[in-house]
Amino acid sequence: MAEQKAYYSVFGLKDGIVWLATQQRKPVRSRTWGRPQIDEDGIYSWFVDKVGDGENMTDQAKVAKGTTIATCLNMKRVVREQVEPRLAALAQQVSALRVQLNRIEQKLGEKE
């Protein structure tokens, strides 16, 4: 079965954390809104929270929002603490290999 692209309208925070996503049909061009801007994740509509919006939310929505934000912040921390140092080490190794490869290519060029 072929995968189909999904499209979302999301509620999020200013820093990009999405705390609620609703799947929608593919947006179409309209006279009023023009061509929809769809990002690589399929998000085409953002509703950014404003200060005080939480006062109108149900208790369930507050729990869902808090849980989602906490999970996102924890994932950012894990990536920052565990993945970034490994990527930096790999980048240094690739850089060293590039220098070594350049030296080898220069020596091969001199022999010809």
C-alpha cells in the first residue's frame, strides 16, 4: 500500500512546539487565501498561542498541552546532551579524513 501525504492544522507555541495537531484534507488554492504554504511536515496552518489563552481551555486540553510541551522539551534536552556531542565528534573525524584524502590526492598528482 502506498503512503499518502497527510496535512495538518496545528496549535503551537512561538518556539515551534506543536501541542495539538488535527489532520485535515489537502488544502486547495482559493481566491481569498491564495496558494497554501505547506511545510515539509505537511503543516499548512499554524495557530500560535497568545498569553492568557490557557484560561479558556478545558482541563483535558491543559493536560494534553502540558504533557506535549514537557515531552518536547525533554526530547530537545536528550538531543542536545546525547546526540550533539556524538555528531560533533563525527564531524571532526570527517574533517580529519578530508585532510588526509587531500594529502593522498596531492601525492598521487605529483607522481603522475
